[in-house]
Amino acid sequence: MIKKIGYLLVWCMVLGMVFLSLGFSIFERNKIVCTDVRVEITDSTENQFLSSREVRSWVLNRYPNILKRNLDYIDLRSIEEGLRKIKAVEEVKVFTSIVGRGKPGEGSVVVRIRQRDPQFRVDQPGRDYYMDKLGKSIDWTPNYTPRVMMVSGVIAYEYARKRLLPLITYIQEDPFLNAQIDQIHVGGNGNLTMVPRIGNQLIYFGPPEDYQVKLRNLKALYKEGFKNGGWTLYKSINLSYKNLVICLKK
């Protein structure tokens, strides 16, 4: 009986210490205030639409009272939702941290961002933008020019998303075609003209239909028909007709 009472007393003491520790932790956390906003852009080596300084300024301009504010009273969800509206942002996570070299009672808000990955650039009067693999647009910026395919002409957004994105994705997934095709121009009638990296001929592609067959024929032409450099003899390649490739000499 005495032994059981002893075990009970020990467990009561342990539980009391746990609750005391938890209460002390909560009390200490309630005194922690935000002294900094840290920004981590996880893909900054691949894309540079945003800089850490720009994102930090965005947060501080829209939430000027965030510094010196208790961490528990900062609306992290509101900050996340605001950052998601920036077109270059694909994923964002905002959280608080008390780990670091700061003094006791100091914490920070951490913003972790992954940017959208551009697949091609649309260059047209009135609006210049990039489109990512999900069909989302990214505003053009003079501060960063990614090396992607250029598409020019008068191009409706839905046309770019539904008709051009599958075609360009197919090109980019083929190392040979991706290295060969540099630009695409969309004519008023919807027909495409491609500009290659090698040679000065134009490729008349026609509408972006049956593009797998057309590109397979183009690849075969370059690898077999032009394997000895014969592309210099021609000023145009026409893929508009089904299962037919027409080359026009200079």
C-alpha cells in the first residue's frame, strides 16, 4: 500500500512539473515579439522574378505594424493570401520562428516562396508576359529575362494557354527540337511560322494541330535530309500539309 502511494506521489510530481513547464513555455512565448521578416526564395538560382528584398518590402509596406508585434497575434494566413496574388509566386508558406541568434524574447516571420517556372514568353502590343507549365501568366519585368522561347503576334490568352502551351511543352521535352526552334510567330489567320536557331529558313507550320506528326517530320528532315548541312540551300520549310514536307530553294 505504501509503495503504491509512493508511485502515485512520484507520478503527481512528474505531471506537475510537465504542466509547470508547459505553462512557463506559454508564458515565455507570449513575450516573444517579431523583430525581423526573413525571406527564403527556394528557386532563386533558376528564376529571378522576385528578390528577397522586394518580398520583404512588400510585407512591411502592407503590414507596417508587424515588427515589435507579438508572434501569436500576427495574421500569417492574410500574408500568405496576399503573396499568392503575386503572379510570379507558385507556392508560399509563412510561419514564425524563434530559432536563431536573436536575443531572448525575439522572433521572426519567415516567408518561403517558390516561383513559377516560365515556359515561353508572349511578346505582343499592349501586354508582354510569360506563361508557366500550368498555363498561368507571369508579368514581364525589365529586371530579369529568362532564356525561353519567344512567341510574337496577336495572341489571345486562352489561345496561348490551350493551343500554344501543349505544342511548346512538346518541343521542350524533345532535346533536339528544343535546341533547334527559337521563336514562333502567330499570324492573323492562326497559322504559325517558326524560326530555327540554325539556318535562316522559315518553317511554315500551319495551325497548331497534329503538331506531334509535323514535328516528327521536321525532326526527320533535319536528321536525315539535312544531315550534311543541306539546310543552307532552302529558304523555307512548309509543314502545313498533312504527312508532307515541302522545302523551297533559295
